[in-house]
Amino acid sequence: QVQLVESGGGLVQPGGSLRLSCAASGFMFRFYELSWYRQAPGKQRELVASITTIGRTNYADSVKGRFTISRDDAKNTVYLQMNSLKSEDTAVYYCSRQGVNWGQGTQVTVSS
């Protein structure tokens, strides 16, 4: 059974940083592309970043230069380092395996 469990969300001031983690189980982690999505209130879910099995990354224009996705295949975990956070980054962040399996999400709130 595929499981994705996000953690690391919280309340942070504008300009601050957070690191999200997604612990995966139930599948051969190293063989799959993983992604982070987010959904703000009243908006559609959007792709934030993705990472392939060989470490190639892709980012939404809105987070390029501020967010970094990475993976640790030994720990079956994918990370999202978020720096220079803005109020518009406020959303529930979800980890996904190829857009098919999803975690429960973790809330990120950027506010002073």
C-alpha cells in the first residue's frame, strides 16, 4: 500500500524558511519521480516542484530560485526546502508520486 506522509509545515514570517519532508513507503521509491504540489484557499492545486529518478528537477516559475526539491533514496524521503517565503506561498502542500498517489498535506502559512 502506497503511503506518503508530509511533515514540516507551520507558521513562518515573510522572508523565512521551512523544510518540508515526505516519507514514502509501499513502493520502490528510487524508481519513481516525486513531486510537491500546493493548493491555496479558493485556488486549484498547482505543481510546485518535481524531481526525477536521476535527480533532474523542475520548478514552477513562482518558486524558482527560492525553493529546492531533493530526495534521499536511502531514506525513501523527498524534501522541499523553501526560502524567502512570501505570503502568496501560503497553502496546503502535498507530496505526490507521479500525480497518482497523494499524501494528506501539510499546512504552510506565511504571515507576520
